[in-house]
Amino acid sequence: MNEQSNRLLIAGNWKANGSLAMIEDWGAGFKAPEGLDALVFAPAPYLRHAADRIAGAAVGAQDLDDVDDGAHTGCVTARMLADIGCRWTLAGHSERRQAGESGVLVGAKLARAAAAGISVVLCVGESQAEREAGRLEEVLRSQLDEGLPAAWPAGVEIAIAYEPVWAIGTGLAASAADAQQAGAWIRSCLAGRGADGKIRILYGGSVKAGNAAGFVGQPDIDGLLIGGASLEAGSFSAICAEVLA
Ligand code: 13P
């Protein structure tokens, strides 16, 4: 963890999973950890219910649309998220990028969220083919350039999640050394932006209890973004306990 950072940020991304019953179990089973910031990104229909039922973790959205309120059937606006008390969102998850979302659109969404007072975890990461072609640094820099605002917004946090596409949901986590190498590169790309020493950089991709501590032990990794292992409060709590130990 970067010594200038305040605290570890341990976040779960439920993706398109969850139910009212699951949220009841999650809220009942979660032991709110002291000494780190816990956050879960819930599906939009469950945001309010999850916020009501989960103590000790903030609840954030997984995405928003780049539109104002109005004639945009099916869209979720930043104002709506702020209105229900949502204070965090993801932007640019690779599953959204794979669905056709451009880096420029990711940047527009981030700017809208920030303008509405919503903090953002911007996801970046390379595919296996990009990694093998030696394009890791170029891909990360371009995703950061497209995603981050030119003027750093006041009053909201922007964190970066490094999620190599090949490590997501595969059980093949990056090594802690690979995560650190990418984290250091991201940190160098952030120099001069915002309060650069304080920007939290998370690692995501097949994190579970057993490998979590190795990531946050790296100087340029300040937290985790956890998919599958966040679906049960017990495994998410175990990861929180591991990184605090
Ligand atoms: P897994 O932890 O299931 O690999 O998912 C990572 C992820 O995509 C979190 O956003």
C-alpha cells in the first residue's frame, strides 16, 4: 500500500448477480471491518435495498449512462444515482468495454458521475493478446487518458482498478509482482493529476482469500476489486480480515 494513501479500499463487484434474498444474507453475514474502506457494487435495481441492509460497507453502482434525465428509455442517470444516496460507481469495467463501450464514452460517464458528486472506480486493463504483444503500458496509458478528466473534480474520489482481462473470472490471478508493475506504471501516468500520491490503485482479477494479502502488500496497490469472491459475505469478510492481518 502506498504510504501516502489513507486506507485500503476493498470493493466487491457483484456484476449481474444478486437477489433480495441474497442481500438479506449478505447484510446479516458481513462483519464490518475496522481500518479499511469496504464497498460493494450492486446491480442498479438493488442499490437502495443493499444500502438499507448492509452496514459497514458503502454501496455503489456498476455503471451509469452518459445522458441527462429525459427521453432515454432504460437509462440510469448520475442524478438518479445521487438522488438515492449512491456515492460510488464503477466506470469502464472490461465487461462494459467488451460490450462495445469506447474509452471516450467511459470518460464521459466518469465526468457525469463526478459532476453529480459520485466517486468513481475507473477500471483499466489489458487483454491477453495485448499483453503478449508487449502493449501493456500503451493500453493502460490510453485507457487512463481517455477515462480521466482534464480538470480533477473537487469533492469526489477517483480510484483506478487494474484488472487484466485475462485474470477476470478465470482463476488465473496476476502475480503480485505483475500487479505491482502495472500499479507503478499507472501511478507514473497519474503524476501531476489530482492529488496523485493519494489516488488509490486497486487490483482485480481472481482475488480470493489466500492471495489477497500478497496484492495489498505491494507499494502501488491500495486495495482490491473482487468479483466472484464478493458474492458471499463470508468470503468477502475473509478477504477483509486477511488484508488487515
Ligand atoms: P473475479 O474476481 O471474479 O475474477 O472478477 C474480477 C472483476 O471483474 C471485478 O470487477
